[in-house]
Amino acid sequence: MKRSIVLSSLTLTLYACSFGDTRTLGDLQYKPEKEKQIEFERLSHQEVREEYQELLGLFKDEEVKEQIERRIADVYMIEGGRKQVAQQETKSYYVEAIKGYHDILKKYPNSPDNADVLYQLARAYELDGHQDKALEMLLQLTTRHPNYKNNAEAHFRMGDIYFNQQAYRKAQKEYLTVARMPDPKLHTYAHYMLGWTYYKQLNFTASLNAFALVLNQLLDGTAEAPAELDNAQASLVNDTIHSMSLGLAKNGGAQALEKIASLQGKPYLWRIYDDLGDYFLEKERFEDSAETFRHYVQRYNFSAQAPDMHGKLIETYVKGGFPLQALKEKEVYVDYYGIDSNYASVNNGVPDRVKKALKIYFDELAEHYHGKAQVTLKLYEKTSQQKNRKMSDKKLAAMKADFVTSFQRAAHFYSQYIATFPRDARVPEMTFLKAEAYLSAGQHPQAIEEFERVAYQLDDFKDAQYRARAGYAAIASYQDHIDGLGLQQQDQSENRKSWQAKAVESMLRFAEVFHTDKRSPSVLTNAAEYLFGLEQYQRAVDVSQKLIDNNPDLDRELKKTAYGIVAHSYYKLEQFQLAEVNYTRQRNLIGKQSEEYKQVSERLANAIYRNSETLVAADDKDQAITELLKIKALTPGSKVRVAAQYNAATLLLATEQWDRAVDELRQLAGQYPQHELAFEFPRKLALAYEKRQSWKSAGDTYLALSKKDKDPEVRRNALFLAAEMYEKNKSYDISIELFKQYARAYEQPFDVRMEARYRLANLYETTGDPAKQLFWLRRIIDGDRTGGKQRTDRSRWLGAWANIKYGDHFATEFRRKKLTRALAKSLAKKNEALKNAVARYEQAADYGLFEFVTMSSYKTAQLYQQLAFALRNAPRPKGLSAEERQIYTEVIEEQAMPLDQLAVDLHIGNLQRAWDGEFDQWIDKSFAAMRVLAPARFDKQELQVSYGDEIR
């Protein structure tokens, strides 16, 4: 029963597969219709093939047998596909299928179904990774069966294979064939690949046109990818656009885009500009990126995407580090898309996203021009006040015009911000800044209007103190304007009086609205304070002083205010001594427990402090010290008191008044341990102790610094100096310990570490510990030897010195060892010490430093002389006869004479240096030695005179 069902099913499947199934090379698996697989799914692939094999014996018809053999090959294909998906290990997944298809072609060469067989065979080769074989089958298929239903895909796959083989011209031919065939499914992809074949052949124009055709086919005239596009098509759109960017980047950029006729007027054209600009930006081709976005903005300035593209243009300059260009484009942006722009008219207003950008750009542009104007104004004022300025009047006028224009531009952008965002919380602030810009530009009427708007009209401006500032600024603006009229329009007295009347009204209004403001009394009662507010200090002094002198019964509060104005004005005029006098008078009118007393005391301290600076500049340090210490006495609670006392101590150090400096610094350290300058007190105090040679106190203070100071460099230096101070105090054990700490803790700086080793070697010599002295001598030698590029003249000197000292150690051992009657044994020990000493002296000489070369020569010569002397005076063996003693003495002399000659040669070497024009104490000692060794030659008065004359 089962067999009959299976056979029936197989027969149905056979014919269904033969005539009704259409597949493509893109299919990964061969899948017969589900309902025809019901029985197949219960069988293994091998069993299915066996069933087909049995069928071959039941049919005699060649056509049917051919179809059965195809099914067998197809099952092999299915099995190979499943194994491939399951990643089963095998040499080839489709070898049996390939073999089967080849057999069919061989057995049935004229079968009308051979096109399907070639199609499947090409697919099998392709899936098995044999591209060349797949290409061969595809060529046979398309050549022998030009009307085959799947030839479009066959040509497409041939194009892919050629493309992967970099045979781009052949690939182009195949893709063109596909594009001309009636298969719309592959048209788009064929044109996409055509674009890449042209690109690879550097035919960028053709490439761009091919890609453009792809976009037109997929997007069909819509600005964005339509909803019906599937993920693959949407991805293809993105890939095509980016591919165009690559071609455009090599073929003229945005300008080349204009030449692609098929894209002109397309609503999605902006996407290509966008991608191209991003591509250039990613490659850091900032100017090309900016030019791409600019090109779009200029050609399509009313489009919905124009502001966004313009924003990208600005961001490109920002990312590229071109702030001036970015700023320039921001100006263009606000002009293009502001509320009064043509863009707003065409698009029925400004979109919210554009408003968001406008808000930022208005603020940035206003701030930029305001800051630029302030800098130029400051330079203008400085230059114009120079007595012998080199700048011409024309250039000076141009500078003035520049800052005036910048202030006006700032005011313009503040106005744009206010007009665009009338309900914004920053409107009052922007109005104030706008007024300041007008004021700085010399446009006083406009400045007054805006200041008074802030002070009296904008209820949103909740900060009363800021509003008072605006009201006071309005008064100042009035005065500036009146002063300008006084200088330029003397004949317009009526106009001037009108402005004066307005100024008075503004003052009265200020006092009424801001009656609690501390400036109100001065505004109402004292013109001097008003003038001071306008920075006309000398006029303020004159008016205030006249008020005081002419009114002996002047109200205490007004008098106090007047003295304050005078003192303040003198301070601004940098006449600090007079400021001090008037601050003192003002303070005498104030209760000592009040907050105002503290404030005036602070100003008094500042005046004294600034006066001390002028004294220092005049090189009157003693008087400056007196002034600075006066602050401690007059204003002990002032903020500058500690700085003043510290500066006084510094000046005391500079003038070598060590004891006074110590007293002031100790007081500061004791009373203000938490002050911001507290870390400096012990530093200066340690120096003061050192300068007055209080070695222990200096050492203790430096040691504390080495442990507590916040600066690691100070801690390092302090540890070395502490060791040095204790050494000078003859506290050698402490000094040794600290120098050891330094040498172990700090490898850098190299030269200071070498000095620490040097000090340790000397200290151990002083304390009589030769073993430890030798240890540190070795550290000195090794340190210089391995110093590399860090070596210095000093480190080389120390290395040579350490070798000399090491040689001296062996020389002492040499002298200590006496020759005995057992001459051979005692001489060997003495020779060993001599050898070690000479080796060290030679190593010292190898440094090439003159003093150690001559020293080494002299010391070595002395050792040879001493050995010769010791040999000659060594105890004679006992029991020698007179003759034997004579012989023994002669032998000893033979041994001693070469040593004498070695000594002479070394001394002569030193003398030769003298004859070459060099001289030091060791050469002098060699002369003295030679006078003894060779008196006939060297112990002559005329020779000494001649030598002395030569040296001179």
C-alpha cells in the first residue's frame, strides 16, 4: 500500500517538476511544492533516490527516463543544499548532483530540457564555489538556448562573475544584455551593477547616469523612499546614493551633479547632495563638503531641506576648525531664513527647527560682534591716548569705524532675537546687551531708550539689581551724550539743555523706582557721585572736595560719601597715597562695628597695597616694606593683610634683613595656617633661616617641607636642602640619612642625585667609615657610566673624582702594607694594592679632565717611587754573607730602578703639559719631585725662572 502511494506521488511529482516548476540561480535550495512532498518527507534522500532508480526500470520511454534521472540529480542538489546549510563537513556538497547533470547532458544531448539542466548545473557549480565552471555552463546555456526563460538571470550572474574577476568590460556587456531583456525584476539591479562597472573603468559620467536611472526607477519621483519599498530596495536606494557620492567625488563634486539631466527637478535630489557632503566631511575634505552643501542651498534656497543643508554647511566648518567661515555662514543663515526673509514668505513662516537654530545663531553672532567690538574699542582707546603714537589718523579713524560697525551688528542681532522670540525669558537681557552695544557704538539716544526699556518697561525682568543697573546706565548714557554735544555742537545750546532736562528726569525716576539702591543718595544729592559713576574721576574729586570745603556743617552721611568719592577717584587715578588719606578720613566717620567700616577698611588696605607696588617699582623697597606692614596695623582683618605681610617678608629677604623676615614669616605661619598662601610661608622661612645661617632651624624647616609640601618638586628640593643644612650644622648622622633618602627616592634630576651621592661619599669620609664611602664612590662611578645622554661635565668630574678617591683608598692600603723578610709574600700583597690604586687612577685619567689627568700621573708616580723606596729599605734575609748581601742589594736595585723610571716618565708627562702651556698644582708637585729625582736637570734656578717666564 505504501509503495503504491509513493509511486503515485513520485509520478505526479515527476511531471509537476518537469513542466510546472520555474526556479532561478538565486534560490539556495530546491523545494518542490509542499503538498507533493508529504511522502518524500518520510524518506531519506538516499531512499528517495532508490525509489527513482526503481522507476527507471519500469519505464522504457527515453523522455520519461531523462526526467527521472533529472529528479535523481535534483535530490542530490537538495541533499547538498541541506548539508551546506547544516555545515556538514564534506569535500563537495554538490559533486553527485554535478555528475548526474553531466550524465544527463551526455545521454540526452538533444533534449529540449537541456536548458534547465545547464541552468541547474551552473547553479550547482556556483554553490560549490566553482565560479569558472559556473561561467562555462552559463555561456553554454545562453549560447545554445538564447530563448530560455531564465536567461536574464543567467546573463546577470555572468556579469557578477566577470565583475568579481575584475573583467569589467565583459561584466558591462552582460549587465547591458540584462537591461535590454524583458525582465523588469532585474532591470534595476542590472543598472546598479552597470554603474559600478563604469565606475571601475573610470567612466564616471556613465556610472552616474546608470545610478541615476536606478534612483528614478525605485523612487519614482518622490522625495523619500516610498512606503512600498521593501528593505532590500530601500537599502539599494541608500547604496546607490552613496555610490553616486563616490563617483561625484572623483568627477567634479556637486557641480557634476547638475550635468545628470535625469535627476534635475527630482524631489529626492537633496539626498544625493546630503550624502556627498557627508562623504567629503568623513574624508575631512571640509571645503568640498561645505561647497556641496552651499551649492544645494544656493540652487534650492526655498526648498524644505535648504535650512538643514545650510546647518550642515555650518557644522562642516565647525568640525573642520574654521570658526570664521562658520560664523560667516551663520550670518547668511539668519538672513536667508529669518522671520523677514523671502524664505519665510514663500514657506508661510519659519519652521520650528529653523527657529531653534536661529535662536542659537542670533546669540552667537551678537556675542561675537559685541566681543570683537570691545576688543577693538580697547585697542582704539589705548592707541589714541599714546602721546607719540605711530598709527596715522586715517587708520585710527578706520579702527573706530570698525568697532562702531561691530557694535551696530551686535545690536542688530540682539534686535533680531527679540523680534523673533518676543516672549522669550532672555528678552530683557538681550535688550540690555543691545543698549550696551548702542552705548559703546556712541549711539546714545538708542542706548538710553533701550536701557530705560529694561529698567522701567519690561516686567519680566525680575532682577531688581539688574534693572537698577540699566537705570543707572541710562543716566550714564545721558551724560555721555551731553558731553558729546558740549564738544561738538556748542551752537546748539537749546538742544543741549533739552538733553540735560531729560537726564534729570531719568535721575529722579531712578531714585523713585530704586529708592533702596545705595546709589540713590548720591544721584539725588551729589553731582560728584554722578560724575564718578561716569568715570570722570578728577571732576568728581574737584566737585566733592569743593562740597566738603564749602560746607563745614555738611551732613555726616553726605560727608562720608564725599570722602569716599574722593578716595575712590584718587584710587582710579592711581594716586594711591591720596586715596589712603581720604579712605582714612571716610573711615573715621563710620562706627567700628559696622559692616561699612569693614568695607572701607578693605578699600584702605587696597590703596596702601597699591601704593607699595608703586614704591617697589620706584626701587624704594624699604618704604614699601613700611607701607605693607602698615596694613597689618591699620586693617588687620582685611583680605590683603596676609598677602601684604608676605610681600613685606619677601622684600625683607631681598634686602637681606634676615631676622625681620624670620619674625614676619613665623607670625604668618602661626596665625594663618589655612590661608591660600600658607604653603609659601615655610618655604620662605626655610630660606630665611638658611640665609642667616641658622642651620638647624633651616634643616628642620626644609625637612618638614619635604614631608608636607603639596608640590612634589618642592618636596624633592627641600629634602636635599635639609640634608645640606644638617651637614653644615655638623649633624652628620642626620645629614647622611637624609642624603640616602634622597638618593634612593629620586632618580631624577640626574645631576642632583649625583650630588647626593657625592655628599654621602664625603660625609662617610668625614665620619671615618671607609667601607660606606667606597659604596657611594661606586654609586657615583656607576651613575655617570650609565647616565647616557644625561651625563654632564659635572657628572664626569664626579666620576673622575670618585675614581681618584677610590685610588687613594688603595694607595693607603699600599702604604700600610710593609715589606718583610718574607719579601715574596709581602711584596705580592703590596703589589696588589698598588695595582688596584693605579687602575683607579688610570680610570680617573681616562675621563680626560685636565686636573685628574695630572693628579693621576702624580699620584701614580708617587706610588712607584714609594715602592722603589720600600724595596730598597726592605729587611734583608738573615744569615747572608757580605757577598750575598751585596748580590741581594744589586738584585733589589734592579727591581727598584724601573719603578724610579716609571715615576720619572709620569712626572715628565706632567712637565710636558706645562711646557705646552698648561699648569696646575699637580704639575707643580711633579716639578718638585723631579728636583729630587733629577736635581742636575731640574733643581736649577735659571730653569725655574725660565719656566715662570714661559707661564707668564
